[in-house]
Amino acid sequence: MAAAGSVKAALQVAEVLETIVSCCVGPDGRQVLYTKPTGEVLLSRDGGRLLEALHLQHPIARMIVACVSSHLKKTGDGAKTFIIFLCHLLRGLHEVTDKEKDSLISENIQTHGRHWKNCCQWKFISQALLTFQTQILDYIMDQYLSRHFLSIFSLSAKERTLCRSSLELLLEAYFCGRVGRNNRKFISQLMCDYFFKCMSCKSGVEVFELVDSCFAELNVGVTGLPVSDSRVIAGLVLQRDFSVYCPADGDIRIVIVTETIQPLLSASGSEFILSSEAQFQTSQFWIMERTKAIMKHLLSQNVKLLLSTVKQPDLVIYYAELNGISVVECLSSEVVSLIQRIIGLSSFVLPQSFSQCEISNTALVKFCKPLILRSKRYVHLGLISPCPFIPHCIVLCGPVQGLVEQHENALHGAFKMLRQLFKDLNLNYVAQANDQNDTSSPLIYKNTREGNQLPEIGNGSIQRLYQDTVVKNKDELEKTQTYLKAYSNLIVSNVELEACILTPKLTPTDTFQRNETPMCLSPEKNRVIDYNEPIIESNSTTNSTTENTRIEISYGSLQVTKIAGKGSMLPVRDKSVDSCTSQSYCSSSMPAGCVLPVGGNFEILLHYYLLNYAKKCQQSEQTMVSIIANALLGIPQILYKSKKGNSFPQIYIRALHALQSNQPVVSGQTGLESVTVKYQLLTSVLQCLAKILTIDLVINIKRQPVKVYDQDSEDEL
Amino acid sequence: MSRLEAKKSSLCKSEPLTSERVRATLCVLKGIITSCYGPSGRLKQLHNGLGGYVCTTSQSSALLGNLSVTHPILKILTTSIQNHVSCFSDCGLFTAILCCNLIENIQRIGLTPTTVIKLNKQLLSLCTNYLKSQACGCRISVDFSSTQILLCLVRSILTSKPACMLTRKEVDHISALILKAFLLTIPENSEDRIILGKSIIVPLKGQRVIDSTVLPGILIEISEVQLMKILPIKKSSALRVALFHVSLSGDLSDTGEGTVVVSYGVSLENAILDQLLNLGRQLVSDHVDLVLCQKVIHPSLKQFLSRHHVIAIDRVGVTLMEPLTKVTGTHPIGSLGSISPSSYGSVKDLCSAKFGSKHFFHLIPHETTICSLLLCNRSDTAWDELKLTCQTALHVLQLTIKEPWVLLGGGCTETHLAAYIRHKTHNEPESILKDNGCTQMELQLIAEAFCSALESLAGSLEHDGGEILIDMKYGHFWSIQADSLSVVNWPDLLSQCGCGLYNSQEELSWSFLRSTHHPFAPQTCLPHEAVGSVSRLTVDCLTAKLSGLQVAVETANLILDLSYVIEDKN
């Protein structure tokens, strides 16, 4: 059986998925209940989980689901938007080709031939999509959209700090799409609390990585209690009970063991020969004495807690109790590795002799006590952490397991999202100005990208200096642009030098040369023509630096009024973003922490700029760009579907007016969303669409496709 | 290799609550639960049709644990109730009925889930704030200097479980026992933190309920033969106890992953037996009088010990280990070698006792918080029900110590709360709505659904066709028999309200609960002296009921919010 892979088939699939998914999207989305084959009942609003739970059989649907889950693995957000956007794109393509088909029919080509011709056309479109994604999209993001970005950090003189109110706005918007309506505020507050309790002042992205990878160990689910009983507690909760608990005060040292402390008669792979009864008795006696000695030794080192990955024999438990050492057994390797990561403690190796008095592998803990949650006992450990992560645990309560798991997944996803947000995102787009500039300057100015990773002192100074130069240059700016370029580049290099002096940590420039291969590689002629335009565009942006700053000021004043009105702090615009836009030809990355207000702001903005861009394009490209631009509107359309006051057309027209008259776009909703995640979503969808379009035939076979093995593995078989 | 099979697609249904099948099954479940509620609730007999054990019950934990529901929505509902019960033991049926009522009532209105959930949450917080506030008119603070309220609490729990098959006299006896058992678990000289002990329920089926009793210390059941063997020891001072958690049977413990080669003629059994006898000698020389072992004691060692007038009891079991450690003050011994003297404990006295046909060793402690509740009932299923009820009562008493308040029972809290919410939403809707974007009309609709859910919950206490009234002063629950409706003079028919706090001789006016009546403000602030004069009150645990209320509303919100059900058919 073979079926023609076509936009129509894909559209049908996507539309079915869209109807399911659009019920759960946005603040008014509802829950979906799903059962596992084991009979477990789970709740979810997570698009990825829904799609997986459906166990779809249609090949295209399965491909879409695979694309969604690989996207989710990276970002932890946006599965539902993915489907909606994809569906709208397919719809747009379908409409366009429908029109063309009429003309094709009039030409009276045979149906079979038409199919193949269509396929060629699809392939062409799919390639065009990829070029759009790698070149035009990044260009638009960088050139136009970036001036609207807000930053989640409030940038003070020396360091970027995260203010709680903006994080709250961000998280609340995130949980709107993830958890039930009645718990969203509570969960986002909980997450906020957890976040600020875990973070010390110097912690950064590595904390997100730690929490992301060990999240299962950092939360405890309790069923049967109302959700409002959930809380954050200091320290680590191990999901085990004490085998022996001896209350202890003062210095509590812990050791981690991965084997039984009591020596065994025969080790693995060896043979123990018993030749007499007396020998057996003495060996038993020796075992006992040795165990006793080890426990005594541990006590002498002030060890009060033994964490073991294996079950310890009765003898060990007995001597532990006699010596006042608490024991926790059968810990999972994940928990142990988490503890080791937090306090940097390696596991305890049994000493061969006690000549060395000091056990090096011990660590100090603040407390260790039993914790009772709903008549189940846990071990509560107060670790002293030298690393930037201050250990805290979340106790998640809920009436049913399904709800607890939903909240756990939502919190985990939120950490994934923050992890993405706190990273700089490199855009493929590199401003073309450097191609025409003198050869020496590009190498140097690329370093400004590194400014984002620089310690903040360096970054600040660059900004200040650069702003000075902008002011200085302003007069000359109007006269000769080429001259200006060279001049400002020189200044940038000066600044760069200064930065080098200030911060000796700077990595050598040559590594950056290798990393940054310019992406403008397409050899086509019309491309080159296209390139000329952006340059002019960017130049004009440089010219209007003053204008830009003026807009900034007006925006700032608007924020102030908002503060007065709502009593909530809106994030201050990121200065570095401003400087990026005003520099116009040297920025090719999105700095960490870029956000936009929720409610389809990103989509409307991108739509607007894409349409503007499309006007300058050639015919074929124009249709494609406008299809994408229009598909973007699908998301805000759904978001505003059931709103009483502001329907989508009103919002849309208001936003367009604001953009045309260069005024800030005001969003009706509070809350922020990460630009990085949105951007990644867009690229993932475009890649998925390109993949769908390249398939011309779906062939159903009866057995598993034979895997192509390497030569080596075949030998093994 | 396991057989590979392609996964079947899941079944996806939209708007599950609108389906007729779901409504019907929800209705059946509600019917089952509602008919069990209260002292006059009907019993359910659960059996599997293939013979074997039959369970007669009216308790939610036994009922829901044995029912197997298939629809995912019902699964969510029942697991939610079961989780609540496993946390608080009490108020399972209350939660279940309220949840079903809410779903049913709100569905009939047909507002969007967004509005419903928002308003439900507002109303819930209104309820919880009221129940926690000082002004609450249906809350009594517990006076620990007298047993009155605590006895009422236990008695209310016992009477609400008709499957225990207790007479009034037996209820009094058992509730006194439960309270006594609970009081025995409270340590006498408490420091800053009280750690409650444990009451162990010892089964004694086939005896009269009146024969049930409470004893301080631990009862260990032994066979009659065993008892004969053990010579009575007479000793004036306390007995020295050794408690082993390692097996004394002489088996070889874990030898490691490698191989152990034993030469011909070497008997490990003898070697270990020697070790055991050495241990026995040490015990004797340490003047131990009683040896208890979680696992098995080797017969030779037993014989050796009894020859030296040491009592040895083995196979105690892991459940008794912790109470035994507490009672005797020992460290459980895990070594066959030298025993440190600090691991021995002691008991005040030891005697054998016979209850019914069973023989027990009774360990009498010096002073501990462990007691044994010897529970008798005539039949197996009635005993199981009684045991569950006793556990519930003990747990509820523990919860009451943490939060020393009780709520009025017998339906009065529900009707009072409904009257309070009606009044609040009618008179000050602005304070509830604040600025959450809902209209007053929507609030009125939801509040009506919420209140009638509470009222029909109270109404389901009546199973004999009687009629329910509410008084217009306190908002309490009154019921009259079905055949006397024609009589006009209500004060003569009504004796007292559901909880027993008020009687009909007061100047009160009544109205039918199901009829529409004008919202009125129920009297808040319960006067303390009003409580003291009444000896038989029906009261409920505040903690359990409050949490039940929250869980019911949360679960109802959850179910109302469902837009799809995806069933995995694999």
C-alpha cells in the first residue's frame, strides 16, 4: 500500500490534532484525562504528553509527534503552539496550491504526472523554507524584533539581577498553559519561592542544569492532601526511612557507602576454603570484631549518619545503633549522585587498616531528622552546600497522584524553560556589513558578541564607551557612511582592547574566528541582490539612532505609569539589547533573558515585520513569507477566542496601528514569555514542515524496516 | 524474547461529562455512596460471586477499596476519596457525596468551566475561612480537662458506622475503651514535643463486645502448649529482657558472592550451634530473664534457656518489634557474638492471661505509652468493621489534639454553612467577586449550586423517607418522620436538632430544607455555656472535615475542567 504524501494528507492529520490541542492551549485551556495501559489515571495539559498518549498510527502524525517531542526535549515548552502553527502553515500552503492546481488542470496534464510535478514543487518549497529559517528569520529577529525585547534582568551597574516580580510574571504565564486553573497562581508562587531559595547570589546556569537533571529527587509527592498544603522545605528529603535513627546534635558528619560494611566470607570471584570448625568460628569472630572496629572508627571521626546504597546486614545495624550512628539504607544511585554533586563528596572506601586516622570522605550536615508526611516517614537532610545550589525540596500535595504528577511535570518543564532563557542564543544571521569592510575589522568586532559572556564590568564599560562614541560620531554620521563604518569599527576595536585589559579572562580571539563561520553562503544571484537591501536597511537604522532612543524614552515613561497603576514592577528594558540594536551590524545573538509580554505579542510583531519584509521580496518568496506571517496569527486567534472585551481583530488592529506609528505595543495581559523558546519553536516547526514536504510517497510495509548495521555489529550477530 | 505487538491507538473522547453513560455511572456511584451515609445508612454486602469472603460495610474505605470502577473519571473520583481517607481516616463518604453533588449541580447550570472553577474556589475559601474563624457558629473548642467532648466525638464515629452492629450500651463501652486507649498513649511527663505512643488492636473474634478491654503494655499471643512448657517464674524485681532481631535458628547468614568450600567432615551447623550456646551462656550469666526473638530460635538454644529458667519467645514478628523496643527500652540485638550490656532492657512484670480461647503473654511495662486494645465482636465481618472504626476513632483523636476543635455533626454544620454562604453571597457579593471578572448573576448561580450540594449532603442522612427542616435562627438540621407531615405543630414533633445542641422548645421557626427560603444570617459565635449543658452531642473532627471539603471541591473542579478523556487501549 502506498499513499501519496501530500500537503492535503498532512493538513488533515494536523487539523485533527489541532482540535484536540486547542482545547488546552492558553489561560482558558482545560484539562485532559488519560489512562495508562496499567490503569493509572493521569491528568495533563502538556501537549507533548497528550500527543504521546494518543498512540497515533498515521505515519505523518507519528512524524509530527516525533518532531514535537524532540523539540520538547530541548525546550520543555510549546508543544501545543507547535501543532497550531504547523496546522496554519499547512493550511496556507494548501490554499495557495489549490489556486495553482486550477491552472494546472486547465493545462490538462495527466494525474500521475501531476503528482510527480507537485512533489517537485513541494521539494522546492521545502528548500525555500529552510533557507527562510536560516537566513531571513534570523535577520528579522535581529534587525526588527529585537528592539521590542524586554529583559527579565534588571541591569544594575555591576551585575544582572533577577527581580522577583518579573520572574513571577514569566512563570505565571508559563503555568497558565500547564496546570489547572485553580492552582496556577499557587504553583507559580511555589516555583518562585523555590527558585529564590535555591539560588545563591553567584549561581548561574549550572543550577538549572542540576535541578533539571535531578528534579525527580528534589520533590516529594504526597497524595490525599489539598494542593494548597504544598510547600518548599530547606534541605534534602530522601524517600526512605531511617533503618536506625539516633538523634544527634552539634557536628553531624555523614559518609556514603556503596557496599556492605560487614566483610563477607568470600568476595565475588574468589573461593574461601573452610577446613575446620574452629576456622569458621574464628573467621566469624573476626568479621564481627572488624565490623565493630569500623563502626567505632566512624564514631571517632564524629560520623553520625551512614548513607548506604545497599542493604546493610543486621550486625552493622546493631553496632550502628550502639554507637549512636543513624543509618539510611537502599538509597537509589540517583539520590547518591545528587548528594555527591551538591556537597562534592565521594563515597567512602573501607580502609584496609586503621593506621590512617582521618577519613577524608566525610561531610558536615546541618541536621538530619525524620520527616513525616501523611504518616509516611522520610529522611530530612540539611546539607551544607559549597556549590551555588542551596538544596531545597518541594513537597507537592494533591488529592490524586495524577494531579501531583502533573504539577511535578509542569515544574520540571518550567526549569527547562528557564534554563533556555538564561542562555544566550546565537543567531545564524551575521550582518553583511563586514563583507565590504576592510579585512582587519571583522575579526575584532565579532568579539562584541562575547560581551554577553563577559563579566559584567567589562560589558558595562563597553556600553558606556560605545555610547560616547555614538554621540561623537553623530555629526559625521550623516556625511559618509563607509567612513563611519570603518571609524566606528576602529572604536569598537579600541573598546575591545580596553575590555581585554579590564578582564584578563577573555578567551583568545582566534577561537571565535573558528566558531563563527558566516552563514551567508548562498551563491544565487538574486540573493546577492537581496543582500544589498538589508545593508541599506541597517545603515538607515544607524542613522536613526537618535530616533530609536527617543522611542525608548517614551516607552520608559509608559512603564512608569504602569507601575503607578498596577503596583507591580515591569522589567526594565535590557540596556545591552538597546546597544545591540543601535550597533545594527555587529549583533548576531540574542542575549540571555529576553522576554516579550504574553498574549500573542511575539506572533503579531513577527507577522508585521515579515509582511513588511515580504513587500520588498520577489513574487515567489513573497508568497512564502506571507504564508508564514499569516500562519503566525493562528495562535493569538485562539488565545483571544473567548475573551469578552477584546476580540482578536481589535487587538490586531491596535497593535498594527501602534507599530506603524512607532509607538510601543501594549498587551492586554500581564505575564511574560521567553523569546528564545518562541524562536526555537518557530525554527522547529519550519524544519518539521520542510521534512513533511519532502516526502512524496508513504509506503506501508508488513515488517519492521531493516536497520542498516555497521560491519562490526553484523559480525557480532 | 517477548512477542512484539503494535500499539493500538488510544480512544479519545471530547467533553466526557456530557456523555450519557458517564452521567449514568456517576449517578449509580452517588446512589451507592449516599445510601451508606450516616447512622441510619444502609449496609452494602460485597462479594465476588465465587464464594469466599463476604464484606458487609458502610464505610468508604472498605467500600471504595473493594469496588472496581472502570471509567477514568470515576477512577479519579474514587482514588481522590481513598487518598483523603488514608490521610484522615474520617469523612470519606462526606467528601464523596459532596463531590458528586457539586458535579451534578454545576453541570446543570452550564456555565463555562473557567467561571465555575474561579467561583468555586472563592466559595471554598469563604467556607474554610469561616470554619477557621473565631466567629464560626458550628465549631466547639475541645476542653481537655473533661472527657465530655472527646467521648461525644468517639461515640459519633461509632454510631455512624451501623455495620459494627453495636447496641447503645456496647457503643458506650467501646467508646470509653477507645478513649482510655488513646489516653494511655499520651506520655505522662512530656517535654517540649509530645510523641504519642501506639495502641495495638488485638483481635478476639467470637466473643461478646462487652468483653473487650484495654491493657497497658503488650500482649503476645502464644499457644497453650508453649505456655505449659514455660515454668512460672516468681521474681520480685523487674525482669531483664533481651530482644533479638537477628535469627537465632542457626542458619548461615550471607556468605558473599564468592564460593565457600567446606572440607569433608567439617560441620558448619555444629559450629554455629556452638556459637548459639555460647550466646545462651552469656545471656544466662548476664541474668537475662526473658529472651524475645523476631525470628526463630533454635530448639537447642530454647531448651538450654528454659533449663536455666530463662523464658524464650520466638516468632514475635516485625510489627511488634517497634512497640517491644519502646516497652522494654532495649536495643534490638543483631549479633550472635558478644552483647553489650547496654542493649538489655527490662519490664516490670510478666504474666500469662487467657481471653476467650486464646492465651497471651502480657508484658507489663514500668511506664510507657504502648497499650493493647483487646477487641471482641461476634462475627468476622463485624469485627473487621469495628476494627476499622476503632482505628478511625484513634486517628481522629490524634488529629483533634493537634487542632483542638470539633464541628457540630448530624448535618448541622452543612446546613449552617449553606445558610451562611447564601447570606454572604446575597448581601455582600462585591467582596466575594472582587475583580475576578465574573458577574453577580454567575455568582448567584454557582452559590446556589454549592449550597444545595451541601444541603442535599445533609439531607442524605435521612434514609427512612422523613422530611428535613432547617430553623431560621441557627441554621441547624432537623428531621421529622414521614407520616407526621400533616400535623402543623412542629415544636411537638421535633425534639432536637441533628447535633443535639438545641431543642424545639426554644422560640424557633422552621422551613423545609428543599423549599426556597429567604437568605438569613445564621447566628454566629457559639456560646460556650450552651455546650456544657448537653451530654450527648454529635460532633465531627474539624481537621478531617475541613480537608474533606477542600478535597471535594478541588476534585469537582478537576473533573469539571476535563475537556478530553484519552483511554489507552493497550
